[in-house]
Amino acid sequence: MIRILRGFMSAFIAISLLVASYAQAEPGDYSFWTTLKHLFDPPEANAPVTPAQAQGMYPLALDDPNFNDGFSPGKYDHWQKVNVPADTGAMCGNGSPYKFFVYRVPDTSNTMFYFEGGGACWDYESCSGATGIRGARNPNGIPDNYVQNINLLDFQNAANLATAAVSPLIYTHHPYNQFKTGEWNLVYVPYCTGDIYVGDKTEVYEDTTGENPDLIWHHNGVRNVQAVISWVKNNLQKPKQMVAAGCSAGSIGALLNYSKLRADMNVDYGYLIDDSGPLYRAPLDSGDNNSYPSLPLHQKVLNSWTTYSAGGDPGDVNPVNMLASITPGFDKNELASLYSALSSKFPSDRLGITHFLADGNFSSYSYERFYEDIYNDPDPQSRLNKLRNKWQQDTFDNLIPQLEQTSNWGYYFPMYRDFNESHCTTILDLEYGEIAEHGLVLRDFLNNIVNYQGGAMLRAYESDQVSDFQNNHNWFYDLVGGLL
């Protein structure tokens, strides 16, 4: 009898503690009893796509009850593949069906949209995945089991490990670094179009060697994103809090899609985490590459990924015109005007950008193939130093001054981490992203951005050019780096 009473008391205490924890919940979190109800009766969408949202440039899609998306509403705490109807216009670069992945939880409506990183492409070599040229992820489309079995400790499956290592922002069961968004509903937006999620153009890329047939490539990123947003609105509850985030191509994809995503979702609290995908100032009508090192890149990719042309009809359907039509203050001649435009459009949102000042990856995409003195430099270290010099020039001259003019952009720029070419601060873990001279660690920045209570934006960069290069990795980085 005593044993039974002791067991009852233990269960009662456990339930009491659980209920008490819900009393400390954030906006969007459900009560204990509502969560319990959801386990048996999954909540339906309460803000589906409206007829008005299904009109205009890059419309959302109304719910199609006859389409089998493969999603099970009550299958919580598992990654599920979601199929996308072909009539949404969604597809991968090679023309294969687009699909994405959802991890649903019963205890909150809060939702993270995570845009996968993975390079970019704008010619035959980069879009075909040719060896030796930095290209884009998933040129052959998205496997059905792409992120369904995320396990950071699965060392036998390197492909799975690459996905699992993405970020503690979405990896719920990270062994030593957790962040609260990993406990939210997670929407993983795979990358297979090579266009930082903003393309809308089919290109025919010629193999200049003449050895292979032409490559027909669909830069279809913006339509894929609209398909994802449509499904979320038609199938999940409207979030109270929403984060759009990503790393590398995914982070600049989150940035470029935030204006429409945020307006379509119409949440109470919106946050953006742009990790290592900056949009530097580069006026398109300027010829001054010395002042604007990213200018050749901007000109090249706009021509490859969109049908936009300066002076064209503003009603023409292309991503640049769409951004201008929905984002007051966005200047089509200067893509980086998006920072101030987003700040003005969503003044209560908390927007943040972070990258390492010694990044050797995104800087390569940005400059290497556009500057002969870098591309033809036979010394790898000299080439890397040139990339870093332009990257830091762009950061300090063509990014920070713009952010400083806004009220709700935070920034966090540590120097270096000895992993993944010092690229992306939030992948694998949240370690070695400190700015010691200011007593800050990366988590301080993330907590500052994803904070419904508001407060001053955190803005910091590292000036110490020495200490980060002395001891900035651990055995786990070596292990993962070797497997990848």
C-alpha cells in the first residue's frame, strides 16, 4: 500500500512540476491540458491560405483536399516528408519533384522555418556539380529520407551526419548544445535550385568542353518557398512566434524571402537569423568594384536567376519586382536596401545577422571567380587572405553602416573558428563563437534576437586578429570534419 501511495505521489509531483513549467510558458506555448488533448486530437489549421493570398505575383496555393501530401497530423516528434503538388510550380533544379520536411510538436504553435544552406550555381560547371568548382547542394534532387533520421552521433552515415550537423537551432536532441527553437515546430526547407531561394528562371547551360549535352536547369527557389508557406498555413496552426533562419545560401534565402513569408504568416512575433549570408551594398548601375567588391556577383546572379532588367516593366513577374511591390523602401538598384526596408516594414520584429570575419567559403563564392588576381593565385593562403580582405571590407564598409541606421537589426561578427572554413556560426554547435573582448558568446546574440520581451539589439564585432587562430576547435570538429 505504501509503495502504491509512493508511486502515486511521485506521479502527482511530476505532473505538478510539468503544469508549473507550463505556467512559465512563452507566447504560443499550449497549456498542459491543451497539449494532452493534442496528443489525441491534433489541432487543425486555423489560418489557411485565403483567396486573396492565392492571387498576385507569386501567390500562395489554396488547400487541395484531394492531394496526398503523406503527412500524418498526429505523428509528433518525428521528421515527416511532405510532398508538394506539381501544380504549385515547385520543383528542383533538375526538374524532379520538390519536397520538404516537418517536425511537429504538440505543446506549442511556435514555428521555425529553416532554409538549408549549400552554395549557389550560375553555369554548367557549378550547376552540374563538376569537380573543382564550388556549386550547389542536391543537384540530383531531394531524397525521400533526406532528414527523417537526424542523428548527430550516427558516424556511419556521413550524408546523414552532414544534415544532422546543420544547427542546434533545429536539432532538438543535440548532445551538448540546445536552443529553444529546437523544441518548436520545425519546417526544414531543402535546397536544390542553386539560387539562394530567390530564382525564377529556367536556364540552358552549355558544357563548354562539348563533352556533355546542355544542362537544362530550373532556378525555381521562390516558387518552392511559396509552396512550403502554403502547406504550413493550410495544415498547421498559426504560430505566435516565428523564426526564419538558415546558414550560408539558406540564410540569404531567409533574408530575401522574409518580407513575403512574414506578411503571409502574420505572426505576433517575428525573428530573422541570417547566419553567414550577407547582402552587401553593390549598386547595380555602379562600375566601382573597388568600393563594392560584391558587385560582379550581384550582376551575375540576377542575370542567371531572374528575368529582371533595370528599367523593365515593374509588373513583370520576377523576384526583384515582387520584393519591390511588397517592401516599401526596397531599391531595385541596390539589393542591400532590403535591410532598411525590412526594418521599416516590420519595426517590432527582431532581425539579426552573424558571420565570421575570416569566412573562407561564402567569400569564395562572392569574389573568387570574379577577380583574376584571386582566382589565378597559386598560393592557397595568399588567395584566402585576399578573400578575407574583401569580405572584411564589405562587412565594415558595405554592411555595418546600413545596419546601424536601423532600430531593430542586431549583428554579431566573431573572427574565426577552425571548422568548415570558418563558415556559419550556428552549425554543428554554438561553440567558439565568442567575442572575448566584449565578454560575449554566440548564445548571447541568439537569445537577444529570439526574444519576445524585446530590448536593445546586440551589436558587436571582434577586432582581435590573433587569439581565435590559436585554439579554436576540438576533437569533435576533427571527427566530423574528417567524415565529411
